[in-house]
Amino acid sequence: MVSRVIPVDPFDLVIFGGTGDLARRKILPGLYRRFHDGQMPEGARIIGAARSEMDEAGYRDFVRGAIGEFVQKRNDKDIVDAFLERLTYVAVDAKGTDGWDELAHAMRPDVIKAYYFSVGPSLFGDIAERLMNHGIADDEARIVVEKPFGHDLASARALNETLARHFDETQIYRIDHYLGKETVQNLMAVRFGNMLFEPLWNAQYVDHIQITVAETVGVGGRGDYYDKSGAMRDMVQNHLMQLLCLTAMEPPSKYDPDAVRDEKLKVIRALESVESDDIVRGQYKSQAESYIDDVENPRSITESYVAMKVRIANWRWNGTPFYLRTGKRMKERVSEIVVRFKEPPHSIFEEDTGQSANELTIRLQPNEGMDLTVTIKEPGPGGMRLIDVPLDMTFAEALGEEAADVPDAYERLIMDVIRGNQTLFMRGDEVEAAWAWTDPIIDSWTVREDRPHPYEPGSTGPEEALILMHRDGRRWRELRT
Ligand code: NAD
């Protein structure tokens, strides 16, 4: 099965920070893949804009290198050459005057204009202001801003206010790349496109929900940034929160940006504050490898792991907890949402037949897909013995390899920017509500000087996180790929 590729309208996309790590690893390779698949029309152009002095040829070489390194399939020399023809470069100083006239000159009047702010948030205001002063951002222009969107509620508010001075909310695309993942959108399709799940999707039938984002890497070269942030700010406030919202929200009346985002916002506003007993913080530590060495801060009490039990105060979820966990240097790289249903109210089978509860797992990585465990009779003559079997909905198996070759989250999101579709981007009030819930949790750690529990690198996290579940008679799903 081959998915349809519908070309977008002609555009000028300016990537501020076009020589940076994110542009090199994600944005430019993603744009190349969209070009390769025929989604970029004749009139589509990409303009790299960054501090480095570089000419057009130099930038094209840089992008060729990025494609060589980060595009595995579709790396075809003629197509790469044709793609590079679409690229140009302007050296600009976001905080000064250099390069802005040249950039204004490079922009064409009658095409969609999109400005990707792939730079630190301290430059957002400077760039927004200069775009306006140079008259190159019309009412239709879009800006894309990267995470982190603030460090707390006050800084997120300040950023929103800065952007709002120059742009309308309908022009601002705040990226959370988790929302661009195929399975995340599939979660909405499964919930709202079938009769099967939604009637059961509530506290009456769901025992609990687990959301896991486990990484095997440590803090790597980002130690300085990470140590000021920690897992709560870096992962929970944004990525896990978005997954929680899509899992818990009420059906929107239509699949439209504000209808979906209104429902997500209601979930965030219904989150109860979290008791300190319901949170476990961890920091990886062993003789050979430890977080404090990686961030070069021996006194750091920043968490590289966090697990928590979250409650949503509304009719649908009263009594059904959501357990969230995320960490670095864990055993496996796994991102998934697990919906654990309740056991049938009465069993007609004998006690030890092996009956258990259904589980729907929505896997974001690796092997994007879903599976649902169903209890059946174990085949054979051994009497009525029950086993759980997965109804596997891995895309590769169900739809063929080609359908499994889905666009990377960044590719999809950038194309949505050009189309002017904000559904998969965070609205300003959503981000602020998420910080408003997160801030008191972090503040309470600061007041208490809370120290994270050590855990072995390559493990499943600290012991205390297992106890958090055991206390409720539940257990984390095993981390497996
Ligand atoms: P980077 O340090 O690798 O690149 C920064 C880019 O900004 C460079 O192109 C540099 O020339 C440009 N720049 C810096 N100061 C400038 C100025 N005064 N004028 C013009 N250009 C200037 O950073 P990055 O890793 O690419 O990250 C960019 C943004 O994306 C950051 O906000 C980061 O938090 C966010 N982000 C990055 C990643 C990632 O994987 N790298 C992931 C998520 C979010």
C-alpha cells in the first residue's frame, strides 16, 4: 500500500540556525525526504540563515553532508543535486543588523513564508522583531519555535508575550516533535475512528494507564543544559504531557486545531497536584559512569529519571491513575503508552487457568505500532487453559514495508506548517497550563533539597519506582523492544 503524497503550495522556508545541530540532523534531512517523495513543488525554496559566514555553495556542501550522514534510504545523487538547487544561504546576526537586508531581498512576495526559529529561545524576540521591521512577515507568515518553550510558567509567559507582540497565535507553531509521530496520530484514529475502544476508555473499564519514555543514552554533550532542566522539565512537561493529553482527552467535536487543543487543555487543567509520595526521582550512578560526572557537577541533585502517579479530576478518569516514567541511561529505548483494562468482573473459569486483563500498547518507538493482548484458550488437549496473545498491529506487518516507511515527525510537522495546519502544535495556553502544573512540583523539590535516588545505568530505574507501583498492587510493564 503506497500512501498518497499531496504537494504543498510554493513556499520560502527560512531556517534560522540553519547550520545548527537540529537543522543538520532533522530539519534538512527531513526536507530532503519530502522533496524526494514529490511533496515539495517547483516553487519551494529553503533559505539557511545563521551566524556563520558561508556562501551558497558552502551551504549546499554542508547540506549534502547532512543528507549523506542522516538519510539512509532515498539517498540518490541526482535527486540530492536537484534538492540542493532549492537551497540558498544568508549570514544574519539575529541580534544585530547584518544580513537582514539581504534576507529581505531573498524573500519572494507571492509564496507562503515560514520562519523556523531553530535557535535558543533568547533569540526569539530579536528575530521576530527584525522580521517585522524588515516587512518580510505578512499576516500569512508562519513561525516555528523549538523546545524548550520556557523554563517555568513565568518564562513561558514572557516568551508568549514576546511572540504575541509581532505574531497572531494562528501564526505560531510550537513544536513538540512527539506530536508528529505516526502512532500518536494513530492514537486519535484508533480512539475516535472505531466504535470498539471509546466505550471502554474510562475509569469503569480501565484499571490504569502507563506512559513510558525510556532512553538508553545519558546526557551526552548536553550536560550543561540538562543539569539546569532535568527529566521533569525536559520530558514530562512537554512530551509525556502531550501523550497524556491525547490519551485522556474527551472526543473533540471535529479534527480541527482548536477543537483538539481545547480538549487537551481541559485535561491539563484537570490534573491534580501530585503528592511527594507519588513521585520518585532518580539519577544514574555507578563506578564506571555517573550523571554527576557527565554534567561535571559533583553536587548536582537534578533528576535524570522521574516516575509519578498522576490523577485526573474528572468524571471519565476518577479512580484510574496514570503512571508516567522517563529516564536516561535505561535498559532499553522504549516509548509507549499502555492501557491496562480491568479484569472481567466474574470469571467462569477455574482460578489458575491463566486469565488476565487486556492490555492495549501504543508503541512510539521502536517499531511504531500497537498491540492488544487478548485472552484465548491455549490450543491443544490440555483442558481449559487460557493464554494471552497479542493482536499485533505493527504497521510493517499489516500494511506492508512501504507503509511502515512513514515520514519522520519533523517532516510531517514542517509540511503541516506550510499547509497552515496547527493541530499537531502546542497552543500558548496549553504550554502555560502545563508549566502551571509542573512548577509547584519542582519548587517543592527545591524547598526540600530533595535528593534523587541512585540507579544503575542500563537498568529500569530506581527500586523506589517499582515500589510506587507495587504499593498499588500493580507493576510497570517490562522495558522491552
Ligand atoms: P546549535 O547550537 O547546534 O545551533 C545554533 C544555531 O543558531 C547555529 O546555526 C548558529 O549559527 C545560530 N545562531 C546562534 N546565535 C546566532 C545569532 N546571534 N544570529 C544568528 N544565528 C545564530 O543548536 P541546536 O542544537 O541546533 O538547537 C537549536 C534549537 O533547537 C535550540 O533552541 C534547542 O534547544 C532546540 N532543540 C534542539 C534539539 C537537537 O536535537 N539539537 C532538539 C530539540 C530542540
